[in-house]
Amino acid sequence: KEHRQQRREQNNSELAALTEAAQTRTYLVGNSGPNRAMLYAAIIDTGFRESETFSLTPESFELDHADGPSVVVTAAYSKDRRQTRQPLPPEFAEQLRPWLAHAKHGHCLWKKPQKPCQTLLQPDLAAAGVPYQNAAGEYADFHSLRHSYITRLLRSGVSVPVTQRLAR
């Protein structure tokens, strides 16, 4: 039987420290510090899985959509193999706008290394002073950012059915 590591959500101060630490650091596996900060923010604000996030291109974002800013994952990268449109918090959409203006159209926004957690996230967690594994043996990996998204939704008063729909 496969052993799965226990993941933990990260609190708001840990998430802020992670994105701030990444923002000020150098390149890791072809991803600049500011790009990694945006990568983490994208997962934190969409709840996307690793493969979904690394598939995003500038064209995936619909910041001026009639129903509000959103991002679309194509069926080929979605876990349920259906196209997914996810709403974006307006503050994050405004943060994205100037960043996307400099992105290369038709190309994925982030270079995915073979082991993204070890080569991207762990060094940024260390720089932020956030433990990769806590005293309870729970891990802060890419999927834990998704856990953080779901927990934040519930704590902000979003109903369980809506949270389930957003988490897909």
C-alpha cells in the first residue's frame, strides 16, 4: 500500500512569508523569484492542483470576463478531464494584470521542474522560515497550498457546497 504524507494548510502569515521570500530570491530551475511568488499566489487563490497550475498560459486568464475575473484550465490538464473556469479574487486579478502584460503569449507561465516541491517550494519555504515538515509530521508541499485555499474559503464563511464546487 502506498504511503501518503499528511499535508497541512498554511496560515495567512506563512503564505505571505512564502510569497514574499520567493519575490526577493533568485532564479530556481528557470523560474525567477517574482514568477515563483506569482505561482504560489495562483495556487493559493485558485486551489488548482500542481499540473493544472503549470499548464496555465497568459490566455488562460480572463481578467475582464463579464461574470468577473477568472482563469480557465483546459480539460487535458483538469483532474476530471473537463474544462474548468475558476473565479479569481479581484485583488489577485489586479496583481496579475501587469505581470501577465510581460508574459510570453502561447507559452506556459512557469517552467515545471521534474520535482517542483523539492526544487522550487522547499528552498522558498526555508527562506521564509516556514518548516517543510512540522512537529506533527505534516508537510507543506504544493498540494498543501490547495489545502490552504480550501481552508481559507471555509473560514471566510463560504458554504461547504460552494467550497466543494470550487475545489472540484
